Amino acid sequence: MDCHIEIFHENRWLEAAQASFSDVVRNGFRASDCVFEYDLDFAFGQAPPPVSLALPVDADRHVLQAWPAFVYDLVPQGSGRRYSISNGMSSAMGSLSMARTFTNCWRARPNFTKR
């Protein structure tokens, strides 16, 4: 599954990066590897802010053994999390797909597409 990360910068939402999550299931659990890369138009823009301090803006393709930590911050918490779980989205990935529905305090949001 692909997740386009949008960032709120200069009063508008910009597509900043893409994270691709594995569809492989091992022993009943989804693999946690991830490929993360910034959108090149964003990376070569005017002083673009990073989506995470751990992932500075660059033109590299990052193959990660686990989801970037900031992704977990986009998962709804509190009543938003309870709502997504009550609607059958028990996994973090399912809850993350609901993150666009709920207001979060971050300046980044996910936008999912299927491969």
C-alpha cells in the first residue's frame, strides 16, 4: 500500500513524500518494512521542511526495516482511535487510513492509494 504524505506549508497542503508499506503477511502479521522517499518537486523546492527530523529532505530512496516513527503520530488517538477500532480497523494501518478523517495537531497527513 502506498501512502502519500502531505505537509501543510505556507498555508497550503503540498505532496511531500511517499511511503510504501509491504503487503506481505508473515506468521499472521503484516511485515513492517517501508520504502520512503521525498517527492522530487518538493525536495528541490524553496527550502522545503522535512516531514520528520529523522528524515531530512533529500532525493534518496530510503529502505527502512520499520515504519518511520512519525507515521505512528498520524494514527488517530483517543475517541478517533476508538471509533476506527469499533468500525473494524484494529490494525495501525487501518487506523492510519482513517487519519484524514480526524483533525490532528500535526502539519502532515496521509493520503492512501492502492498499488
